[in-house]
Amino acid sequence: MKSRFSQLSMKKSLAREESISGVKVVRVPYLFKFHKGFLMPGFVVSTFKAVKASDLVIINLPEAEGFIVALWAKILKKRVFPSMHARWSLLPVGQQNDREDPSPCQQVFLLFSDNIVTLTADFAKTLCFLKNYSKKVQSIYPIVILRLSIKKPSSIFGKLSQKKEYLIGFIGRIAPEKGIEYLFAAIPLLQKQLGDNFKIVIAGPSQLVGEKEYQKR
């Protein structure tokens, strides 16, 4: 059985369960949310049922409550594959320490996991605490499916590039851990090397959760 479990419900009007593109989505009601966090009393029971009905568990990190899912998976003898997308830290991005030790909850992820997936090997190397789990770490690039017809020469890339030789893309939400300000700061350097022969294209959600002040800055 293949299933995916979603614990976040941004809108309380959304259905508790539904199928999206053949994927079963289960949402847990929350009492209230604070910044990016949610208080969900039913999370423990709901995740137990979801893990029990699944063959393997994929946890997208960082996610504080995900250790509960990893614990259920271990008890129910399911395979666990955490995918690390960003650094664990309660500190602002500029104050983070590369040698920060993960919390006890985060250690649960690492101990219970069968493999630890990172998007790139370079990112894995910046996480010093992963050295103790080097045999588990595996880097897998994100899968991107392009539904573009080669019969149409005026593809989306052709329209975006506007005869620019270099097209630089950023895909993701506007958040400090994404580091988009470094891309902006690099524009003068790009101009020195490439002149006016490049274009930056940014794609991502327009509605941001907990990042409005960062977006303004």
C-alpha cells in the first residue's frame, strides 16, 4: 500500500481526507497555530494509523513533531527515510553554527532512519553531525518533470530568456533559510562577468506563512 500523510491544514475548511492526483491526503485538525507551528492533539493517533497502513515512511525535515512518526515506524517495524531540506536550528539564519548539535528529538530521526536523504552531497557535508551517520546518507537530486512539447519552438524557456544567453532560476518560497538575498547580492558580480546577457527568474508561492517581514526586507 502506498500512501502519504499530511499533518498541516492551513485552512480549517479543507476536507479531512481527499485524493489528489491519486495520492491520499489526510489532514489533522489543529486548535491554533503559532508562526509556522500547529497544535494538533489528534496528531499522535492519526500518524499511528497512517504509519500502520503504509509500507514505508518518508519524513520531510526539519519538522519538530516528525520524531513521533519515526517512533511509530520503529515500533511497527516500518522503514524510515527522512529527507533533509534545511538545517535544524532555532537561531536566525545569520547566527546559525555549522557545528550545532541536533536536539534529542532530531537524534531520533537519525537513529531510527534506514537512510538519510539530502538533496546534494555538498549540503550533507555542511551538517557536521551527519558524519556519525555517513553510511546512511544518500544524496538524491529532486525529480523535475518538464511537460513541454519539443514541436513548439516558443517554449516557456524561450519566452523567459528573451534572447539572454544565461537564465538563472530560483524555485521556492521566500524564507531566510533559502538564501535568496545572496542571489540578489551577486547581481553586480554577474553584471561584471556577463554584462546584460542574463536574466533571473523566480518561481514560488505568493502567500507566505510567517515570512511577511522577511519578504518586505
